[in-house]
Amino acid sequence: MAIRGIETHDDVVMSNTLFLTPWYTLLKFHDDPLGMLLRYGQSPDPVVPIRLGRWTLYLVTGPAEVGQVLSRHVQHYHKGPGMDRQNPLIGTGLLLSETPRWETSRRILKEEFLPAAVREKQLRMRQTIGIQLDQWHDGKVNVTEQLVLLTAQVAIETLFDFPAQGDAMTAVIDASQELMMFFYRRSRSFFRPLYSMPWPMNRKYWSAAKPLTGFAERIYARRASASAKLSALLEHLPSDERTAQIVTLLIAGHETTANALSWTLYLLARHQEAQNLARTDPEWLDAVIQESLRLYPPVWLLSRVSLEPVSLGSYRLPKDAPILLSPWVNQRLERYWDQPGEFLPERWIKRAPLPPFLYFPFGAGQRSCIGETLAHQEMRITLSLILSRWTLEPASDDEVLPLPLLSLKPKNGVWIRLAPR
Ligand code: HEM
């Protein structure tokens, strides 16, 4: 499987010299961040400075250094570029907030994401997914579009026990897509005030925020009659963050899982043998999921900023140094993986545990994904139900390119031909 833009170590050396000026590098980064990060990742150094315009960012690829930032020395870092705590809608939610606020909310909310609590949601999840799949039809289907709907429905029903159907669901999904696009553009902008002015684009954002906050308020108001414990747990949080937590969980909980499932179906449609094995053998199904998350990690980039001068690799980084950690890069480097561009689920079967921090599609350390177990359960159920109903074939021979927005999306969606079994 070809990787766009992969070049040699010499290109990396060259791009850090006069041949590519920092401003040119900035333009290239905006044009093809995936290819460019992968090229920088070829450098054997565990920390690679990247000059973009007048900024220097540090790409961390060494497992020990990734562990240092995400886990061992986590107190020296905050969320970095693009992760904006001032965000008026979700700034106080789990994804963006910092200690001490973050610590309290994570401790309270995590109860509903522990393995036993997730197992309790299994039956409800299976029913919701089954009902969604009843609406799929045979033949050519844009599964990405359908999966966004499915995962949003699962998040709303299994996390909050909230009855949302039809137009209400569509409004929530449209609003969250609109918002994610806005957050993405804002995260790439080097002049944030542009995104606070009352221009049509920003007004569109505010109008998209309204249905979501309204929806979150309705979910909270209904907590006494909901069977989902999460709604009740929200009562223990400060009132100014309840809406942010609900919106965070809705947004973080559905788009990532929808993209992970889309990429998995894309790979399964192109690998019939793996598809047959995954249909009958749960170990293979898990291996397929792991391998799909390796090749197409929905959260392709994590960012941090140093709170004080820190030593990382052979560098002494100043305070406020922007740091990038990328599952996309680390999970595709030849020095860590055999045939890194190939889809080989068998590499996960009965293998010795991996060294830590080579593979981190759900992040790592204390800020790792709170929904990891839930997402795995949802993926397993969705894939096994799809595979029991249909045989998957690619609807076209064209390679689907990854589009690196906030989450790694299949460009133009994944189209699959579903043949009934
Ligand atoms: C395949 C699906 C998913 C992937 C690949 C994924 C990936 C990630 C990653 C990499 C992070 C860490 C971000 C960082 O360190 O900056 C994260 C955080 C988070 N995820 Fe997920 N996620 C998925 C599904 C979910 C689901 C289903 C939920 C909730 C229902 C969820 C909720 C969150 C939240 C709230 C955080 C912030 C946690 C914190 O900082 O305490 N995610 N996710």
C-alpha cells in the first residue's frame, strides 16, 4: 500500500537546511501534513525539530521520549497547539481541560468507562447497532456516512439513554460536523482572533453550537428518568462544565469510532481472506481492528506544550515549546515495523507484547482515551454484525486517501459493495 509523499532520510536532512526555507516548509505542511510528518519521522533522532515559518515544533518519535511526555513526566506538559482551553463550547470538557479541573472530572466520569460498566452496556449497544444496520441496503453504500449516524446513535443511547431519532439526530450530527470543521480550521490558524470576529463563517459556527448545547441541556435535564448512570454522575461536576462534558463525549465518542470502522471495512473489503477469518474467529477480528488502527489511527496527531524548560532526547527545550506526537508516524516507521505499509493482521496473532509507546492509537498515560474499552466493544459488535449479514467488496479499485482533519477521515468516504450472505 503506497504512502503518499514518503521520501528518504536525505530529504529530511535537506528540508532542515536552506533548500527548504521554514516558510516553504509551512506551506508544505499545510498541504500534506501526513506525508511531511512521515518524512521527518525517518530521521533516526528520537526528537526532530521542524521549522514552520517562525515557529519550531518538535516531533517526538522515540518510544522512550513519547513515554516521557505522555506518561513519566506528564506534569511538565499541557495540551498543545490546536487544543484550545479557551474553546467556548468544550474548553472545560475532559479533552481540553487541565488539572485540577481535569483531574476531578476524570475521576468522576471514569466510573462509567471501566470494563465492568462497559460490559453492562453490551446488550443495549447490540440492539442499537442492529436497528441501525436494518436500515442499510445491499449494493453500493457509502459506509462512512452510515457509520457516522450509527456511532452517534450508539453514543447518545448507550452513554445517556436519550431517545433521539430522525431529524433530531440529523441536526446533532450536522452540528457536530460543522463544529469539528471549525475547530480544525481554528487549530491551523496562526491568528486566532480571526475566528472570534462576527463574520459569516464564525456566525455559522455559533449557530451550529446552539443545537448541540440545547441537546446537551435536554440530556442533562432528563437525567432522573434515564437509566444511564453517566447522566447522574454529571451532577457531581461543577455546573459550568456539564454541557461541555456531554458535548465532548458526543463529539469525541462518535467521529473517531466511525472513522476507525470505515477504515476497517475498507481494508476488509480488499482482503477477502482476512475478511473470512474475521467473520469466524474473534481473535482475528481483534487483530484486524488493531492493524486497522495501526495503519489509519483516527487521532493521527497529539500535541503538547512544555510548561517549563525540559530535556527531551538530546535537546533542551524552552518553556512553551510545541511538541507533536503522532500515532500515524510511529505506527508506520520501518525501524519499528516489518512491512509497515502493508495490512497484515497476522502480526497481532499470538505475538509477544510490543515495547511500550510504539503503538498508541488511544494515546497513553493519564490523558489516554477514556472511551478505549467502549470503542473496542462497539467496533467488535458492529463489525461482527456487518460480517454476519454481508460479504464486503470494494466498490472501486481506487485507493482511498486519508484526509487529516481533527480525525483521520477517508477522503470522499469509503464506498463498499454489500452482498447479502
Ligand atoms: C476508535 C475510537 C477512538 C480513538 C482512536 C480515540 C483516540 C483518543 C486519543 C488518542 C485520545 C488522547 C488525546 C490526547 O492525548 O491528546 C483520546 C482522548 C479522549 N477520548 Fe477517545 N478515541 C476513540 C473513541 C472514544 C470514545 C468512544 C469516547 C467516549 C465515548 C472517547 C472520549 C475521549 C475523551 C473524553 C478523551 C479525553 C480524555 C482525557 O483527556 O481525560 N473516545 N481519544
